[in-house]
Amino acid sequence: MKSPSGIGQTVIERSDEKWPDVVALRLKLKGLESFKASNGTATLEAAVSSQNEGQRVRLSKDGKEDQPLDKNSPFWMEIRPVGSDGKPAKVVPLKDGYFEMTLPKAFFEGNPKSITLDWIDFYR
């Protein structure tokens, strides 16, 4: 998805009886101040901040920022900043890169008809 303004929303509806085994997203943004994915019953929230010592990813579920998700959660989602060369980016803001993520399988339990994605680029 491209987002010229840096702020956007989209709804994705499944076209088959069930979702594919892998649902991967690429957000062509410079930074990721806020990302939300909602399936009607659960909402994942994420943000990537840039610090001198590197990147930090914050991931939570259902508005519970005080209970961040970790890699042991079935809702954990890796967020990978990728540079214009297709290699992992070490610095944010990205220049002609994107943020890549694969939505967790647990997010598709109950086989929702659609999912809603919202994002804000902090370098808009």
C-alpha cells in the first residue's frame, strides 16, 4: 500500500471461504507512528520509534498499551523496516523503503469477513 499523505485506512475483505495461510503487508511509509489492524473482535496496535541506539517496536492488543505483547503471544507480529535496496533498514526514517509485517494466524480465528487497517506515518 502506498500512502502519499502518510495517514490512511483500508478495509480488506476475504474473497474465499477462508483467509490465506499468510497475510503479509507492506506499508510504504517513512516511519510508523501508529498502526492498527482490527478484525471486529480484536485490535492489534503497533508503533516503531527511532532512537539513537536503534529501533523500538511497541505492540499491544485491544488498547492495552500497559500490557505489551511479546514473542510468546499468539498475536505477536514482527515489523521489519526495509530499505530501498530490499535489505533490513537500520535507520528510521526510511528513504523509499517500507515496513513489512505478517499478521498473526490468531488474528484470523473466527474467520472474519473483513479486516480494517489504519496507519499514521510520523514523518508526514
